[in-house]
Amino acid sequence: MKKRARKYTAFDVVLIVLFCLFSFLMIYPVYYVLIGSFNEGMDYLSGGIYLFPRKFTAANYYVVFEDAKLWQAYFITVRRTVLGTAIALWFTATVAYAMSRKELPFKNFFYFLNIFTMFFSGGLIPFFLIINLLGLYDTYWLYLIPCMYSVYHMIIIANYFRALPEELREAAVLDGAGEWRLLYTIAIPLSTPVIATVGLWTAIGHWNSYFDSMVYTQSESLTTLQYYLMQMINSKNIDLGGVTLPDNVAENITAEVITFASIMVSILPVMFIFPFLTRFFEKGIMIGSLKG
């Protein structure tokens, strides 16, 4: 039996056009930064570069790779992302497991406290005072401790845990399993989609963070990658000290193209990791958000 060809309605055509337009608006800025990063700086300032580099050069990336401060910020951000994501997943999943159990005493009260913090907070100044009081100001722990827990992520994971078959838990309890063993051998292994989804959200949040580095640190050794890029963009200056380039190449380098090259280097890890985790997104988000 032959399948009937689908007929596209006017509504379908409008949706396709809108999605194509939306995709273009998301992709083209990244592409524009990419072609700008491979173009000579002085030529870029003359404008008119939209599809391809007009005067191709890789010198911009050579300057970036020789920037010791950028790589220091890169290392700080990578370490923060790895440690921060691991700690946040462990802590959030542990709380989520407890909140997913019906027998938890005062469960509704704890849920109320969590939900309350999603809508009300003390504000920037009280938070700054707390950071200073706890001795976290201008320390590396600033990047880890305040980000250990997310109420929204806890709710997503708890709903997923709640949807797991109760028979598995009952069988494990009969075998003598305690709550910690139930968490690590049943709940977390069976919740890979939602754990991966929340992990990626957390990692991207750490990777893109600059505000805490800007407000709560003074040492250059604690500068994160995004804050370093923001400083580079705002300064409009470039220091080629220590970078050996021919005179005709060095005179064509500008702060704009170096910033473009730095931005491309900063987003490469996310671009490589994201495709491997997208298969978890739909299942993880839908089940974690809707079931409970």
C-alpha cells in the first residue's frame, strides 16, 4: 500500500519559514564571528564582510594561542566547570532523591522553603555580605559553594526519580539495600537522561559565568574566561608583547579580530560536547518536567 504524500498547509509553510528565520538569527552571529576571526584586522574595519573572509589570515589565532592570561582564565573556567558540575549534580541529586520519597517527614514544608527561594531573594548586597562573611570573597571556593544547589534542577530530577518503578526499590529493600545504595545503584543509573540534561545546563552556566568573577574577586589569578573576554571587548586595546610576528602582519591586527578569535576558542568545548548530549534532552526534560 502506497503512502499518501503529505500535503503542506499554509500554517505548515509559515512555521517552516519562521523556524528557518529563527535558525538563521541564531547561527549567523556565530558564523560572522568565525569569518571575522580569520580576516585581517585593518581590512575588517573597512566593513563589508558578511559571508567569507576577504583577506584570510590565521595570525589572529596565533596571537590568541600566545596569550598566557587567556589560557590561565581558560584553565580556571575548565576546572570550575568540571568541579562545579560534579558537586552540583551530587548535591542536587541527593536532595532530589529525598524530596521524591513520600515518607520524608515535613516534605511539604521543605518543598515550600525551596519554592520560596525561587521567587524571593535578599538581593545583591546581602549576598555580597554573606560571601564576605563566609570568607569566600576572592577565593576559588566562590565558584563552587554558591552553585552547589539549584531548586529548579532539584524539582526536575525529583520528578524523574518519582516516576521510577516502585517495584525496583521494594526488591532492593528486601535485599537489604539502604537509602544511599538505592540512590547510587537504582535511582541515578536509571535517570541518565535527566542527569545528563541537568549536568549540561549546569556546565554551560559555569562556563558562561562572568558576574561572580567581576563582583566577588580581585585577583587576576581567579579571572574566568568570560570575564577576561568582557575585559578584552571593553578595553578595545591589544597587547602584542611577547608575540613575534612580521611587521606587515602585526600592523594589520586589531582588537576586534583578536576578540573574535578569542570568542571562537572559548565556545569550542561547548560546540563539541553539546551534540553528544542532545539525545538525552527530549526524554530528560519531558519526563522530568511532566511526571510526578
